[in-house]
Amino acid sequence: MYIEHIFKNWLETFNHTFTLTVVFPLMLAVGLYFTFKLRFVQIAKLKAGFRHLLKKDKHSQGNISHFEAIATVLAGNFGTGNISGMAVAISTGGPGALVWMWVMAFVGAAIQYASCLLGVKYRTQNEKGEYVGGPMYYLRDGLGRKGLALLFAILTIFGAVTVGNLAQINSVTLPLGHYGLDPFYCSIVIALLAGLVILGGIQRLASLASFVVPFKAALYLGTGLVILALHTDRLMPSIALMFSSAFDFSAVAGGLLGITALKAISTGFDRGLFATDAGTGIVPILQSSARSSSPVVDGIVTLVAPVMVMIVCTMTGLVLLVTGVWTDPTLRSTNMVTAAFAEGLSSPIGAYIVVFSLILFAYTTVLAWAYCGEKALAFLLGSRSATPFRYVYIALIPLGALLHVDLIWALADTAIGLMLVINLVGVIGLSREVISETREFKKSDQALNRS
């Protein structure tokens, strides 16, 4: 336990420093570059993104529809990072972390647009006829950086195990233990249910996601809105607290409850990355299976995901603030959110809704990351490695119920941060292609509208 504690502290220090000195300035620079070069694409094309979700293209190629693809992306994004991750963000970075999460999501959306455009442009078909793509393909085939492509694939597998598997299971089994259920046995049940979908491939995953994702989002958001409606008198003071905490540079030590703006920035970006996966390169892997006639369309469609995710994250954060639960030092991770929803509704039903939502959130995220990890391994070893990986991934699920939560989050943040930096190398190196593809599409789209 002592070695684990030392390792965890070292990882947290590394992640904090890495975020402030590398991730934050790099994300900001690259995100703003694409934002201006693409004329605020994350705002200008957001409406078109929603429109393309249900639009069918007769000349498209791919395995699943755009709606199924985005549902699969959101299956990965709508994970425990939107619930327990928000409790971690506010308890360690203060209310200001919420503001910096939105900053990260805004600049990250432009990067995600570029990543998905490249992912579809450089995608290929495997032996089974499935369309596969992602950063490892445009790093290798577009930029000619085979070494970075291999490293990204390795980190994706590591991320799938930590971010998409162990962290999700740890967060979902934590509150179940408070209701008298054995976390380990619960994780075995989740593993069995996950196996039913993982073994069925992308089509089965997409079909499940397109049904479950809208349902779980509506249930969780609806409950959150009710709580905010019951605490309208505390809503504006909570929002004001978010912004004052986010930009309070007055003290390096002390500040608001001993938390500085730098900590808010670091935590906000870490949790924002974990929640949205914007810029990390995971979304292009999922999006590359979509039926599409143009890579630009896929980039536009994926602008929907960061917005939807941040709405859920903001809802969670505001519930924590208006109920005042975030100041209780005895509550951590998921338990803080269950307490907030129970307090907000003045009923234990609130906690039950959170736990049920969390199970759905974690379950679909485990499935989405399993697909990403599988495709990364297939890039390294070929498609034959897919089946063994699926069984190993499923077998690892119960391990998440036994590990220390802080160590898992630290490992997950490290994986996400390194994946982001490598992906940005590819996006920056191929930025001219992103800009030219976007401009050509705009010209052809305008010509089509005039005819």
C-alpha cells in the first residue's frame, strides 16, 4: 500500500505539471488555430451537425449510420467522468474547474473536427470488410510517422484498460457497496453483460448505443433539471462562484478554500479531456465506421458530442454546488453525487437514479473503449488479435472493483494526456489538409445549394 501511495502521488504530480506546461498551452494553441482558420467551425457548423445525424447519403460508404456512430461516440463519452469525474473535479480543483472544462471543450471541439476528418480520410477496410481508422492510420499513412502510430496504438490499449475499463467499474461499484451489494460480484455481472455486446462487434455496439444513450441522457438530465428548478435561489450564486474561482489568481496558497486558479485549470482540463475525449484521438476511431461520402461531414457531425457531454457535466457540477454537498470532505467520487441528488430531491430516490444512470453510463463506456482497444491492437498485430483481446478485456472488468480509486484516475489521466499530445502531432502535421478539405467541401456545398 505504501508503494502504491507513493506511485499515485508521483503520477498526480506528473499529471498536474504535464497538464499545465504541455496539455493546456498545446490544446489552447492548436484549438484556437483551427477555430480561427476554420472560422469558428464548432459554432458555425453545430446546427449542421445535428441535421446530418438523421440524414442519409445515397453515395456513402461505411458500416453504421451517422446517428449510430455518434451514439457510439457518446456511449464512450457519457461515462463515469460525467458523474464521478465531476465530483473529483470540484473537490480537487474547486468550482472553477467547471469553467475551464468548457474552455477545453470549446477548443477541443475544433481539434476533434480535424481529427475525425482525418480519421475518415485515411481510413481503410480490414479483412472482414470493416472500415477502420483513427490517429494511428493518419499518423502512419498521412504523416509518415510509423513510430508515433505504433506508440499511439499502444497507449490506446492502455487507455482502454484504465480509462474505459477499470476506472468505469471502480466508479460504478463504489456506491453499490453502500447498498449492501458486493462490488466484486456486481463487476462480474457487468462483465457478463458487457461480453454479450463486445463479442458482437461494432454493429451490435452501435445498435445498443443508439437505444441506451438517449434514454440514459434524458433520465439523468431530467432529474438534474428538477433539482435545479427546486434550488433556483442558489443557481446564480453557484455560477458566480464558478467564475470567481476559475479566475482567482490572487494567491498561490490559500485562495478559495486553499484552491488556486492554476489548480482549477489543471483539474478542469484533465476532467474535461476524460469526459469528452476531445483531441485524444478516440473519437476518430469510433467515427471511422460511419457511412459517409465526405470526411468533412464526419467532422461536422462529431461537433455534437462535446456539447452534449458538457451539458451533462455542467448539470452534475451545478447540482453539487446548489446542494452544497461539494464542501463535505467525507464524500468522494460517486458518493458525493448520490448524496447531492438525494439532497436535491429531499429523497433517496435521487441517489437511486444516480446509481442506475451510473451503471448505464459505465456500461456503455466499457463497450466503446473495448472497440477502440481492439482496433488499436488489430493495427499492431492484425485482425486475428481481436477475439483474444475481447476475452482479456472482459476478464479484466472485475479487477476494477478491487483497485484503489485514486490510482486508477491517475493512470487514466496519464494515458489520456499522452494520447492527446501524440494525436496533436498528427493533426498539426496534416492541418493544411484539414483546412483545404473543409474549404473545398464548402465550395461544393454552396454550388449544390445554388443549383
